Amino acid sequence: MLTKKNFFCLCLGLFAFSAIAQTEKLQEEKELEVVNFKSIKKVLQQDGLSQAAKNKEKQVQVLKKEQTQVEKSRYNYPTESELWGFVSEYWLVKNAQLLNWDFEKPDYGLEENFKKIMQQLGFYQKKFKILMLNTPTTVRAALPGNEEMIFILSVPFVRSLDLSKLEISLLLLEDYFRLEAGYFKKNVATEKMTKLAGTNFYGSKPDLSMVEELLKNYTNQVNQKGYTFQQQFEITKKMDAFLKSNPELWNTYFRLLGKIDRFIKVNVQYKDYVRLYPSPEMQVKWLSPEEKVL
Amino acid sequence: MSQLGNDPVPLEGIKMWWILLLPSLLFAETVSTDEKVVGVFYFTPMFGHVHQSSVKTSASLTTIQCSHPVKVIESSKVSAGPEWAYVQVADYRGFVLKRFLAEKRPECFQGKYPKFFDAFNMDLSELYYWGRLNDQYVQGETRVN
């Protein structure tokens, strides 16, 4: 049995529901309802209101289409550039404990020094981020960012070699050339990533396996795969070409390679370095002037 | 009534109260005028922390994300240093690097790709580290001299 109280509640509920349903309609839709009278069609046509109704209907359709597009755009995959930036940082976050970058570090003055060298060589409008790691396991790498580059560098490596600001900046410059040459992206990118980046997944779930694959490739590239001899040769020659006009920088770079070569040969902790960056010894040879046989 | 009105002791007591109360009221006035809200700014990196002190490695009071409004406060009692801003976020008062604040609401990754970002369902530890990451970077940009 429906009591008076229940009946009152039911009415109140229906009233609230109809009020909500009304608020969901666009303002233009409501206006359309007001002007859409078939019974007085002639009068309306004479007054031009019929045309106004048609215009309103078109306006409503356009707005509804825009609304759907906005809703659909919420389901976009990031563009390739944005995806690189996101995955690089996500990889750093996921490996925070292994890479051990969350520690109080000395101020090496790298920002100013690296900027100075880059500008000296004519590289302008380049955004960079440097992250120092407190681990000897991962020595160095340059990761692609979104319109920027992310350098990671081991503090124990820097300390063991007693590297100066200039020497560190030259290592970063080498990494910059590697990144610019697209070696990292080429070694890490997957087909799925290229296919999905910038597309839409409206009506389905995003394929996160794409990011998982990339994260695995990042770890593999930074800790195991590294670069080929050919890639190293090209980078060394590029360094040679850019630094030749500045003998001080060239000599520092040449001495630095020799220093690294001697260091990794006697230090077991950095035995993998040669596999990742083959090889400082060869780099010295590639840079050395050819010996003339008399 | 007569007892109260004729008794000189309570009156003196009231005077004494005023003498004690007046400086504290004046002091309260200086405290309230000592602080100035510089304005509301927006946090720009993906995630970050409101720090307990103006040191990158100092403890985090709370984690905030891109586009979060931050009230910047100027106070003669707090020295933030040239790189840091003294801020209020909800009930927390702490420090945020100035380079992370913008006057206009920034376009954030999580705002641009909400469904993609939400799908990762990041845990607190990941959000915390992402915030720390932005603090730990040494950042720069080369320019034409």
C-alpha cells in the first residue's frame, strides 16, 4: 500500500529526476524546443523564425559534434615526442631504487659549464636535464625527453676518475650527439609504439603493453645492449669535427678517452663499460693522426 | 552589586588586564600584517613536493601534481632564498622551487591524456619518486648570447 508519505517521496523523486534531465540538455536544445511549433508554420515562415529554428538545429548539431570530439580526445594516446618524454621519466621513477638518484649530491656546476660548451659550439635552444646517480652499475646515458634531453651520469664513476667539470661536459656532449643521431630511439622503439602513438582508443582500454615493452628495452639498452662500433666511430668522428676548431676542448677530450681506457682496464666494477661504449681504446685510435711510414 | 561597585580591587584588576592585553593585541596586529599573499600560481611539473625547508632533499609535506594552485606567501619571518617560494597548499605551508610555478594554468600531460594516464594507476611510491625526480634534476637551456 502506498502511504501518503511514500507518495510524496515518489513525487519529489520524479520532480528531481525531471529537473536533472532538463539540466542535461544544452541551452540551444531548449531554445530549439521553444521555437519549433508546427501549428503556426506559416506565421513562423513569414517572420523568418522557421529559418532561425533550422539555424538553431544546425548549431545544436555542431555543438554536439564538438562535445563528442572533446570526449573522444580524452582517449588519445600521446604523440611520439610526448610518449618518449613520459616513458623516459617513468623508467627513471620505476628504477629509482636501482639507479639511486634520490640523494644529496654535490653541486658540480654542470648546468653552466655544459651550457657554455654547447653555446660555444653553436647549439642553441636546447633544453636539458641532468640527473646524477649514486651507483656504479649504470654509468651514463642520454634519454629522449619531450623537446628536451635527459642525461644520467654516475657520481661514483665521476669521482673514481676525478673528472673535471669540462670533462663531464664533454661526456654529456658525446651523449648528446648519440641522442641526436637517433641511436637510442632506434634501439629502443617498438612497432607497437610507432603504430599507436597519437592515435585514439575510444571505446576500448589503452594498450599499456606498449609502455611495458619500452621500459624493458630501456633497461636493456642502458645496461646491456649499448652502442655498436659503427655508431661509436661515427660519434667519435663527429666529436673530432666539432672540437677541432677548439684545441683546448679537443685535447681535453682526447686525454679523457685515454683516462677512461686506462681506468676501465684495471677496474673490474666498470668492466661492462666497454661493451656499452666500444671502446675508449678504439676511440683514441680513431682520433690519433695516422702514422706515416717513411 | 554594591560589593562589586565599591570594591576598588577588581577595578585595578581590570586595568591590569588591559595593560597585559594591549601589547598582545598589538603583537597580533603585527603578525597578521606581516604576511602578504603574493598571488596564486600553478604548479608546472608532472608531480612535485611541498618541502619542509628550502632544500631539495628536505622532507615532503605533501605531493602535488601539475596545474595544482599554489598560494605564494611573502613573510618577513620566513626566508625562502632566491630559488624558493614560501607557499601554502591546503593546510600545509612549505617551500616549492620558483621555477616550478607559473602564473597561467599549464597544459599538463595528465590533463591532455587523462584516460591514458589514469590507466597506469600509479601508486603513492611512484608519485612520490616522480616528485623527487623533478627536484633532483639539474636543468638548463642553451640560448643565443
